[in-house]
Amino acid sequence: MNEEITTKELVETNKSLPSKRNFVGVVVSDAMDKTVVVRVDRVKTHEKYQKQYTVSRKYKVHDEKNEYKKGDTVEFIECRPISKDKRWRVVNKNK
């Protein structure tokens, strides 16, 4: 009466696994080898004055084939740490 649970079944039953974050942004620098700097803009609303303003943040993103150039809009996803600053990987190019 021993029931063996495979890893696949365990993963399928555990619905609380954290999902990877993903963002869409514009490449602002492609000077480094296998790395692009991507700027992500967000629109926030001021709590008191209800004025909308833009907040941007830059991420260093891994680009294995050096195929993305300055001005491209890319989608990137969270991954394992690749270097001190890189924890993101390009998924695809948006139009």
C-alpha cells in the first residue's frame, strides 16, 4: 500500500508556486556584450492631487545573441542571477 508521488504530480498539485515577473520596456543601451539596458515606464497617480506622472526604472537584461538594438521594445522575464546586476532575460521583441 505504498503510494509513490512523482515530482510532476507534486508540481501539478502545488498551485502556490511563485510566478516569474515579466515587463515590457524600451532598450536604451546596447553597448555591453550580451547585455541590454531596458527602461520600463509606469504611470502612477498622486495620492492627494490625483495628478498622473511617469516613473521609470532601468534594468540590465541578458541578450544572448546581441540581437536587440537601441530603440527596440522588448519583453523580459525574471530568471536566475546571471551576474551581479543581471537577473532578467529577454523573451521576445514587441512591435
